Amino acid sequence: MKIKKASFVISNTDYKLCPSGEKPEYAFIGRSNVGKSSLINALADNKYLAKISGTPGKTQLINHFIINDFWYLVDLPGYGYAKISKTERAKFHKMISQYLINRHTLVCLFVLIDSRHKLQEIDSEFMTWLAENNIPFTIVFTKTDKLGKNIINKNLANFKKSMLKNWEEIPKIFTTSAKEKTGLNQITDYIQELNTATIKN
């Protein structure tokens, strides 16, 4: 699927204020500095769509973008950023969890993981929480341009091995580079598949 049109709709801190209607919705989330905004901009082929900052934790709102006048791409705040207060972290956790649990138009959550690192405890705990709450998600490895192919394959194998200690089945995984624009078509094609399935159901 080709993204031909992408535009900002609304930002807020409450899922109840998200756009009304029944358009399918796909959200992106990950630890701070995972490259989320860069990936979203690369997917939309618009480097100004999501705000990119050198300061981790810049995204602090639920941001909706309408894609091809048909579905929403949602940019969620990152998690695991240590340089904010416990009160702020609790506020973000509540905002994100309420959105994920209550947003009935959410078709799939894309959980972004930095391909350079082994499975982090905070990512593992978050994905376990998603499974416990029956929230459908896939995993997206980012920043693969910073590694050689052999290292990427090794890291991916180690990641799967770590997950299989607690998971019977590993969610679908994509490998991407916003810089080199690799893996992007696979994500948009997957969204198209889910959109088609959603319409049929």
C-alpha cells in the first residue's frame, strides 16, 4: 500500500477525545529514543509529519494522523524515559494504558525495538502487559542501518530466544531503517491486509 496522503488531525491526553467514527487505527509506541518519529515520517514519506527531537521523551500526547482519508496512524508517547518525575511517568502510563485498553478502533499496536540492543526488561514487561490485556501488537526493529546484516540476524535470533522463554509464540516481527527506508512497504502492506480483513468482518 502506498501512503499518498497524510495529515495531522488532533493531539490530546484522553482517549475519550480521540476522533469519533469507525476508521481503523494503528498506533506506534516504543522506548524513548527508539526512532519512532523518524519511522512514522519515513512511512508517510513526509519528514515533517511527526516532530523529531534530539531530546528523548518529546512526544507527550496521543497524536492522530489521517492516512489516505481512510485510517489513522497514532503516535503515542514513549515509555521508559528516566528523566521525568514519577508523577509524570504515572500520568503517561495512565494515558497510554487507557487508550490501548479502551480504544475499540485500534486494530494493531506496533511496538518499536532498537535493533542494536538485547531484549530489555521494560520492553518485555510492556509486551507481557499487552498480551494480558488482549491488545494485538507486532514488533518493529528500528535503526537496522546502524548494523551489519549478520549482526542484525544474530540480534534478532537472540531476541526471539529470549522471548521464547516466556512466550509460546512470538508476535510478527518487522525489521526497518527509517534512514534507508527499508521494511516500510512490509508494514504498510500489513496494515492494508488488516484493513481488508477489518472491512470483511
